[in-house]
Amino acid sequence: MDKVLDIVADATNGKCYTSFRYCADDEIRVPTLDFDSKEKEISVVVKEYGETDTNLTKSKSLKPLADRLINNEPLFHFFLDGSRRTYKVDDIEINRNVYPIIAGQIGVACCQRNNPSQFKCAEFEHSLVLSLPKAANPNGGDASLFFNSLTGKINKTRRLEKSQIEFSKILSYESSKRDGDLKYEHKGIASIQDEMIDTEKRIVAHLSTKNLINPDRYLIKDGSLQYAPSRSSNFKELSKFKSHYKCVIGISKMFDPELCRDNNNRSNADKIAMLPNYHRTPAYKYKSERVGNVYFAVWYVRIRESQHTFSPFSGIVKVEKILITDEEIENGLDSAEIDTITANIINERNPVCYGKDARWANHLYPVYLTESFIKSKYLSDINFLNLF
């Protein structure tokens, strides 16, 4: 018995079915808006402002400021992206229930730009994981001990040792089923997504603790910042989480226009779609139920014309920054800081990945390079699936 799935079946008292294996991530698709699911858990704070300039009610051009800053030291020095590829590798019967076995590759990288000609990897983590139902633990005791032991057994198989490949851990997903629950396969994928997010947070915390990111050297995180700290109800933990993100902004390439609301809670999707080039919206104050007692300044900026793109929102990015201090929470983010951040975003837009990515109009090139670096480190789908 020297196959990964045989070891899993034996340790869990289960039975594998040799089901069809496939990659669960369909990356070849018709261009469409791919919204961030966490957006549904954030809402605008009515009658309050996300920035100090409360007289700003229309869009504002940042092209003159971007032109003045173009030859200065850029604000952004670090670019963080997380990616995962997930796979259905088999079905397993445990206690007369059948569950999917989900596997994944997780890659998180932070690239650093010291000067225009030097772009290098500052932090990188690549890990292989399995996700099994909680019912796979036959002992009913400490699940972490069981899954850690199983990970060790899997890593001793001849195939993995010969390839010098290891699984970093076995994750678990909820195996009880209630009406309205996600499918088991989606639960398994969600556990891998959560592991990726934890890796992102760990890298940001490391860079912040070493003071590598600071008010003169910001970090762009690809995607939303709306994820919870590990113990969101703990004030000390929440303060630490916020302090790590004081020089971090999140940039979302895709967002749900139906959730674009002004501070009167009215839709302003039409105004965002009609943004002139290099204009930003006023910043709005949002609160996320997912994160807890954390407020965000959220605004939108058009970095490219919508011509030759597939959507009126192509060329527009959503920008988020956590409000850290009591003054920021009370009065919003300093409008001058928002202008500086936005002008630097505009200056990051070129060159682009024309023909390489359907999302080219919403890409910032350093983020695209970071994403490409991560994907270059993945095992091919065929090699990964053959590990089982």
C-alpha cells in the first residue's frame, strides 16, 4: 500500500471509489464579471464619509497629480497576491456517507520593486494540501493530531519521496449537512481558500513587523482586505491586525456594481461606469460584518478608457483601505492621502498584459507579474493529479 488515497482510506476506515479526477478551477471561460463573494458581507455606513473632504460629491481628476509624481519615488514597493488551484481527486465513503476528497496547490507571493529595473520575490510560500471531511477522523478526539499523523504517513510514500514533494497539511471541512448548506465540494474548496488567506495575512504581518512596509513604502494586496483576523472579538488581536494593514491597500479588479452605494445608500453604479479616465469617486465609509468592528474607506478609480473592452466597468478598480485610528474612523481617511494613493495607482497601470489576460484593462502590471510568478511555480495539473 503505497498510494496516497490507499493510505487515506486505511487511516479513516473509509472506501475510495476511484472517481474521475479533475481540476475544479475552470480558468478558460468567456470574459465576464467575476465578483468577490465577500462583497455581500459589507455595507455602506449611511450619512457618514470615508474621507475628510466632505464637500467632494463628484468625481475628481488625479491626472495632474499623477503627472507631477511620475518621476518621484513610487509609493508602492510591495505587491502581494495569493492563488490556489483545487482538484477533485476522489470520493470516499465514511459511515455510509460519500464525501469528496479535495486537494489543492496554494501559492502566495510578495514581490518587491526597489527600482524600475529590479523586481524580485521578497516572500513566497507554495504548499500542497488535502481537504477531508471532519468525519474522516475515526477517533473522535483531537482532529489536528490525527490529520498531522496522516500527513506524515502520506509524505512517506515512495512517489512523493522520489519526487521530493510533500503535503504541508490536511485541512478539514464540515461533514454535517443542513438545508441550505454549501455542497461538500465547495466546503472543501473553501477550506483551501481560507488556508491561502491565512498565508497572506502571515506574510503581511511579517513584513509589517520588520517595518519593511511603512508610510513611504506601501503594499498593494490583490483583492479585498475584507477578511477577519483569527480572533476578531479579541481587542488586542484586532488592534494587531489593523496595525499590520496601516500601509496596505486592497485593489479589486472585479466588483459587483449592484453593491456600489453612496453614503445615502443609493446605487451609484451608473456614476462609476461613467467615470472619466483618471478620475476617482469620493471615498465611502463601509463596515464589514465578516471582519467585525473594522471600517473601510472605499473608492473607485478609472485607470483606462472603456473602449475596446467588454464591460463599462472594465478599466475601473475598486480601492480599499482600513481605517486605523479613532480620528480616521470618525472623520474618514485624509483626502490628500487618498489623492496620493490614487495618483500612484494611475502611474502603475502601464505596461499592460495585452492579449495575455482578459482582465488586462483592470490590471496593474506589478500585480500581474506577481500573479504570473506564482502560477509559474505550480505543478502541472497532470503531474499533480498523478500524485494520487
